Amino acid sequence: MTLTASRTTLRKQLRQARRALSPAQQRRAAIRLAANLAQDKRFLRARHIAFYLANDGEIDPTPLMLLARRHRKHCYLPVLQRWPATAMAFQKLTRGQRWQRNRFGIREPLRSRKQQVKAWRLDLVLVPLVGFDPQGNRLGMGGGFYDRTFAYRGRRKHTSSPCLIGLAHECQRVEHLPCAGWDIPLDGVITDCRRY
């Protein structure tokens, strides 16, 4: 089986596993995730944190985002750019935030260039994923948005900013993930059960 075929098969299986979780299981997982990450020193130290809005069975970081806002941390969400179509930016959430749906039907802040920041200016980015392994390898949805946004980390050996933490349900863990040359490894993964 080729690398592409094995990743495609794995992506399909892991998406089915996370979508099979009931709404009650999803809510409990989100609360456990928030409790788990709220004690992590990387979260505690971070002032500028990028979150995401859960979609397609992804574990929901909303309880953690609410906690971050109570602690006066600056919260950001990804917004897809119109051009180039594969680019993504991070936009600060503001009071009275207005929303739109992107081309995948996912809610995101209404684009405002002045509220967007360069990826390297963030302290912590919480990354959605389809699958992961304990070595920090990530399997995403296949669009490459996060890999392209953080590709500079692979080119600059001394650049580790921001810290990239994948968020997942424990059922999304595999022992070894087949990786491609463009994949950007994570600095860690936190699930509803443990930290990797």
C-alpha cells in the first residue's frame, strides 16, 4: 500500500471513530480536555493562543477557550484566505464578533486584516487533527493548511514559536503514523485522557 493510500484509509477510519462518539461523550471529552490542558505549563504561560471551532467530530476546545478568556488571554481562530486559496491566517476574537462560513461550511470570524496576526507571533496553537502517534506526528484532514502555515518551522532549525499542541480524542491515537515530507510535527498532543 502506498503512503497516500494508507493515509487516506487511516483518515477515513479515524474520522468514523470520532464521529461515532455520542453528543454526551463529546461534551464529557471536551470538559476533560479542558481540565487536562488547563494544568499544562504551556497553556498557563501563553498569552496569545489560537483555538479552532470543532467540526466533524473533532474534540471541542470551547470550554478551554472560555477559561482562557476569563484569564484575559488573547484568543484567535483560523480564517481561510481568499487568495491564495490554501492560505490560513489567525484572527483575534473581539467583543461583538461577527461571523461567516468559509468554503467548507465552518464558522469563522468575519475577515478583518487588522485583527490578524502572523503565525509566529502566537505563543500557543491548539491544532485539530484526525490522527496522531505518540511521537508527535499528525494526520490532518488533507488540505495542508496547518502544514503550510507552519512550514517555516521546518526550514529554520532554531524557530520553535509558537508551540503546536494537537487536540484529540484518545480513540484517534495510532502507534505509528505514516508521514510525508511536508508534515510539520507537533510539540505534543493532549487528549481527553492524557498528555503525549
